Amino acid sequence: GAVLPGRWDVIVGIEVVYLQQFYPALVETIRRHAGPATRIFMSWEERMEDGQHRQGDFLLQARAAGLREELRFVSRTPFSAVCYGYELQLRSEGEDDAAPPVVYPPPAVRLRQMRIGGS
């Protein structure tokens, strides 16, 4: 398929991290098109596989590729599924690679501080 060239101002991914075999290609695509000022937003419904949360692996791969993540929201669908929204950004040149470990899902204390459901 054709690849759109250049850097993008905004990258939005919704429900694109449910198949782990595509994480490397997704991370590569984000890296290829993200510049220092690119706003990257990713959102997904929490999914489990063999009792384990899978989306943390995406965050680990993104971090290994030079991105940092910040949890922006947690919400609940009408069907009681938990959804997470993260903003990713390229790490700056020389920015410390020793970020705290990825904790996924976020700790319950943090979830209580956020507004779940509703507007």
C-alpha cells in the first residue's frame, strides 16, 4: 500500500491496539510520521488475554521506540467496559530514558481520582 509522506500535526488512533501482532507496525508508523510538535492520541477499550492486560505491551513498545506516554482519561462505556486514553509524544534529544516503569492498568488510586463515565 501507499505510504503518506512527511510529518503529521496530529495522529489519532482509536481501537487500534487490540491485536498484538500489529504493535510493531503501529509504533513504526507513529515514529515515522511524528515530529517534535505532533499531538498523538490513542484510546482503547481494555481487553484481557489469558487473564493479562495486553495494551501495556503496546506502551512498552512505544516507549522503546522513543515515545513517552501520559494517561489522559479513563471512562466507562454503557456496557461497563473500561476505556483508556493516552497522549504520546516523542522524547526530546537527551531526555532521560530512565522513565518509571509502565504500570498498566493504571493503579486503582489514580482511577478513583479520575471521573469515570458521564460527562
